[in-house]
Amino acid sequence: MGRDIPSFVYGLQEDYKKLYFSEPSAALKVPITTAPGYGVLKQGTVLSRVTSAAGNLGYFIPYDPTIGGVTGAEVAPGRAYLTEQQGTGTTVCSVTLEDSYKFAVGDDIIICDSDGEGTSDNGGAIISIDRTTYPTHAVITFTAATDDTFTLAKFAFAMVEGALTAVGILEKSVDTGLGENAKGALATLILGNAVLYKGMILNMDSGAITDLSVGTIGQFYYIR
């Protein structure tokens, strides 16, 4: 016989900490739309813009911090970790069903591992995303064969073209959705004229610092 057991589930308060040290209203900000499938993107996430010729072109996605190598411990919500080894000379890769919704047919796909950005492969446009053949994963078919082998031992993952160039910082947390019901979200992107707390910026690396012309003073990042 089943039993009802009293219980509480405690969630986390979002956007409780301060992002800005400077006056928020003085920052240069623009409204944007994020691509679907990335779940909750937290305040302070560095964002990129999809640069594929089609697919989710123009939508915003998380920046991927690959500079200095990949350890698997980075805050990198834009990654779809592979479920099988990616072989040389192939035009398919496998990701979890949930992660497959980070991609759209027409997106250009990039595959990378812990060898770093210098060995990432651009597979060109995604031709199809098969979410029905296997109950455990989706198979993405793309245009250009890979030149390298990407292994699970090296944290191999796929991402959308554009994820390696930072364009701004997310002002407030938004829910882009997960899986087949993901719709994306309306958000606000910080472009400049702001001093922000370092501890609130989640996926900054030296590449993003260069892209955004970020300066550092003590516990602060500043963007002119």
C-alpha cells in the first residue's frame, strides 16, 4: 500500500546576489532572444550569438570557455557532451535526447574536446537530428566530415557555431526550456559601460575577456 509522506523541497533563490557594482541604469543594454534548449541560464552568463547561415541564426547562446583546454568542470551550459566517440572522417555524432534540442537543422555544428579550441572541427550545417531511432540518445548528421577523433575520455562535446565568440553578459536569469518543449526566452544583454562583480560572471575566460574588452580591478570586471 502506498504512503503519503510529508516533505518539503527547497529551491534556490535566483538573482539574489548583486551583479552590478556600477549603476545598472547606466549600462548599455539591448533586448535579445535566446535559442531554446539550454535550461535556466543564470544571471552573469557570458553569451554568444549564433553565426550559422541558417537554423537559429541570430539567436543567443552560452559562450563556451575553451581557452586553456577543457577539463569537464567548466560552467559551460552550451555544451552537448557526446554519448559515443566521434570518429575521424565521419559526419554524425550522438548526444543525449535532451541536449539535442540545443541544435536546429541548419545550425553549423562544432565538435571539440580537451585538446582545446585549436583542434575543434566545424562540421558545417546540420542536415538532420534523429530523435526517434534510439531511446537513449539522438544522432545528429552534418555536412562536413571531421578531421580528428574526439573521445569521451577527453570530454568531447558539440556546440553551435558562434559559441566561441563572446558578445555580452546576461543581465537576469532566464529559462530557455529543456527538451522538446523548449521555446527559448526573451532576455537582456549587457554590452558595456558597466562595472560587475567577478564572482557573478560564470563562464568568463581569457578569450571572452578579449572579445568583450574587459578590464579587471580587484574583485571587479569593467566593460567600457
